[in-house]
Amino acid sequence: MHPLVRTARVTGLCYLGLAVTGMLGYLLIRGQLFVADDAGATLARLAGHESLARAGIALELLVVLTQTLTALWFHRLFRTVDPLAAGSIAALGLVNAVAILGSAALLATATEVAHTPSGDTAATVQLLYLVSGNLWKVGGLFFGLWLIPMGYCVLRSGWMPRPLGQILVVGGIGYVLSAFVGYLVPGAGVVVGALVVPATVGELWMVGYLLVLGVRRHALPDEPHRAATRPVAVESPV
């Protein structure tokens, strides 16, 4: 396997791990524990489903881990295409990982508070979950931003279909806009959802392309270090 294809597939595997852990942790488990308009119900669910709450914390830590690995491997994949853009993908991805790390810490604190009640425990737990959720929302700004240089690298490299690069750029812009719209227009949930659709399509396409094809075969450069492995004729000093 060509080293570039291998790098692309490892990147796709990390990206798939990010998508799966994010969906399980944020969309599935959080929805079973957090009740937005009822602090008492959130506390009761946390107290009654400790193992589920701890699984949610573990999944958020896995989001941080896979986000970090994905950012670093995207840098490795695209660094020869455009060092600045590749570095931007890594940097923006790592910032988002830090935001989710903060969310995981808040969930861990909420779980501990739920099992050591003192004062208004329900209000404390609810507040921690609200801050955690908002870290995901504001972190989405960087999750959108990293798609833009990613799409640019796809377009510049020619390793993948141009429409994939275009939809990643559009999706990144839409994701960034959704972060602002979500706070400026609180009742615009439908608009926010529509703005992130291109990003979702682009990311799923990217994951699938990296895992199945890696990069276009005709775009593969010569094997690295091939010249270095050829026997070198040594002239006699005589």
C-alpha cells in the first residue's frame, strides 16, 4: 500500500471514531440524562443511572482523543499540499478538542455532585450540564472552521473529487454561521439545523472516501525514499 493511501485510511479511521463517539456521547447518552426544563428530573436520572452517566464521560474523553488524532493525521496527510492549511486543520481541531475536554470535566463534576447531595444539588447539576452543552456549541465554531482549510486542501491537492472540497468549505462556513445564529436568534432551530447539513454531508463523504479509496490512484506521487533504497555505485578511490 502506498504510504499516502495508508495515511489517508488511518485519518479516515480516526475521523470515523470521532463521528461515532460524538453521536453516542452527545446525541444519545446526553439526551437520556439531561432534561432541559427540569433540574429535578436531570438529577434523578443521574442518580439512578450512574453507569450511563460515566459512560457518557468516557465517550466525551474518546471524542477528545479521536479529535486530537484526526487533527494530527490530517496535518500529516496534507502537509505537503499546503503547510499553512494543514497546520490550520490541526490547530483548529485541537482547540475544539480542548472545548470538549472542558465539557467532559463538567459532566464528571455533575455526576459526583449528584451522588454527594448538598444544598440545591439539582440546580448545580443542571447548571453544569448547561455549561457543558454550551461548550459543545461554542466549540462548534472551531469544528466549522477546520472544515474550510480541509476543503481547500482537497481542492488544491486533486487527491479527491472537487465537489467534496467545495462542500467541505461551504459546510464549514455554514457551521460557523450556525454558532452565531443559534445565540442571536434563539428560536431559529430549523435554520441552525439546515446550516449544518452541508457539513454533515461533507464529513460523511470525507470519512467514506478516506476509508475506501484513500486518495485517487492517478494522483499518487512516486514512492517516497525509492531513490534512497536503490543501490549506489561507489567509485574506487584508486
